[in-house]
Amino acid sequence: MASTGKRTGRRAGREPVAGPPCPAQIDPLAALRGPDDPAWDVYLTGTVFLDIVFTGLDCAPVRGTETWARGMGSSPGGVANMATALARLGLRTSLAAAFGDDHYGEYCWDALEQGEGIDLSPSRTVPGWHSPVTVSMAYEGERTMVSHGHEPPPEEPAPDCPPRARAAVASLTPGRSAPWIAPAARKGTRIFGDVGWDDTGAWDLAGLHDLRYCEAFLPNAAEAMRYTGTDTPRAAAHALAEHVPVVVVTLGADGAYAVDRRTGETASVPAIEVEALDPTGAGDVFVAGFVTGSLAGWPLADRLAFAGLTAALSVQEFGGSLSAPGWAEIAGWWRRVQSVEGQEPSALRRYGFLAGLVPEEAVRPWPLRRAVPTIGFRRSA
């Protein structure tokens, strides 16, 4: 990411946070931690948007008319979706991003650092740059988005040498390399790569230069088949496994399929049927769930099931980072499905690994500043 400006690692008047100030309810890596571990579990870099989400729309807006929404929320978006999802799952998360020095940027910074416990010491404020904004309208289980933003001045790049971390999530760009990925991989950081739609239409796997540094690659079915020239998602997953050790192909409503070349494992987990209100950020939440299970050393099928569960929980709420589930939501779902009569025993066994993870009582984690109707309310004295 080309981000620049004053690299202070803090907002004006605030001291940088040395570590997550509000630990999550569960630490999935507690049994694995040692004195020589990296300070951070996951490193991310990317663009933070201010997301404004309108909800309660009965239909799409009609040209020439005014449409009123019954609900509205504001939250950090863009790369903040995944950072929030990782932090709420108990991973110590560090984010390098550019923030505008406007009120939007200050709100996003505070929501991530103070509200979610995300380390922003590699981030910076860009003087005179306004925050990118996305307006999202959710209706009929889909969303329509309008975004606006400018590239920050190219005077100072994002850190080429990121902080030491167990893992990093990288968005691979066709034809371009990110300078931080190779150094991070050489220091032992496990790289999890995702990818977006190739607007060039080339779909050349050789153009994903940083794929060689990835431990895992997580495309959707359409992307995987186009990159490999195969006819089925499973064939695409096995073809991609020749280039990267672990491949996860997401199949939308059909779940996901994964291959681990090193162990010979394959796994296919169906999607959980839910009433989807807003799919914004569900892909980011899925990746966060898979990274969590991978760092914890779970079997491939458990990682896939957990990722699908977290994504399913997220689409039942509105917004991107707003909807990312924490352990309280996961615990609540697990207790509920066990209490419903007529559940398929094999389906319950598939998620039986949660029994040793979730708390017996769903105690909420620290108060999270989620949806707010506007920005800038003054606190009462």
C-alpha cells in the first residue's frame, strides 16, 4: 500500500499502545505461547475506509426519488474488516495503514485502537488527506456500495520491514509484488494470501508474484477456476496446490473445499444455513477464522468449519467490521444448535471441537463500540 505522511504510530495527544489493551474473552493460542514469541499474531496492511451502512431498506433506491432507511451504522471498513475479525477472535493484531487527519480518520483510529485493541504503531496520519468513504445500502440480502477516495501522497511508503508476527494476510495483486511480503516470510511469518477479481482479464497465475511466499491461498471458486483453467472448484484447488502448500476454495452457499499438500489432507465443509442480511466483509471474516485455526494447529476440516461458522455469523448482522463475531457469539450459537431438537448428529459432531474452546457461559467481551448513528457525539461530563 502506498501510504505516507507522518509516521508517528499514534494520533496527536495519544500515547501508542504497547499491546492489546482489552484482551479477548478467549485466547486460542494460549497453550502455544512462549517467552520468545513475536509480539503480534497477525500483521495486516491496506486501506481503511469509513463505512456508512444504511439498513432497513425495502428495495433498491429508485432514480429521482428519496429513500429513507430505518437504520444506519458507521464503522471502520476496508482492511479494518479483517483486522477487527482477527482481534475479536483473540489474535494480537497489528495494522499498518494510512489515516486521514480529518474527523473520519480520528474516529476510525480510535475505534480500532481503543475499541478493538488493534496495534496501530506501524500506521500513520497523512496531513491534508481525507479518509476514503464507502456508503453501503443493504437490502434483500445484498448490498450496493458507492465509494470515494484519493491515493495518499507517495512520499513515504508503508513499512517494507513489518513487525515480527506469527502470520500475515496479504492481498495479492496481479503483476505486482508487495515489498514487505518476502522479508516477512524470510523471518518466519506465515503468509496467507487472498486475491480479488482480475480486471485485466489475463488470469495468469505467474502474475501473482508473491504466491511463492504464501503458506495458504484462499480464492473463491470463480477465481480459482479462471486461474487454473479447470472446470470444477475441486480440480482448481488441486491444481493450485502444486504452487502453494494449502489451498482453500470458497464456494459461497455450498461451503468450502481445502487441500493441504504437505499432509495429504482434503476437507469439504458445507455452509451453515442462515438468514443472510448483509454479506459485507464475510470473506474477510472467513479468512480470519481460517488463520485463527491454522495458528492454533487445528486439523484442516476444523479450520474450514470454524471459518465457515464465523462467516455465517457475520452475514446475520449488518456492516463489515460491525458484524465480525467474537467468542460470545460463537458460544451462543454452539449452545443454541445443541438445544434444537432434530439436529443431524453428524453435523453436531462436525463442530464438536468447539466444546473445548467456548466458555460455559456467554460472557460478553469488553464493550465494543459497534454501530453508531453518527460521528462526533460529545461525551457528557
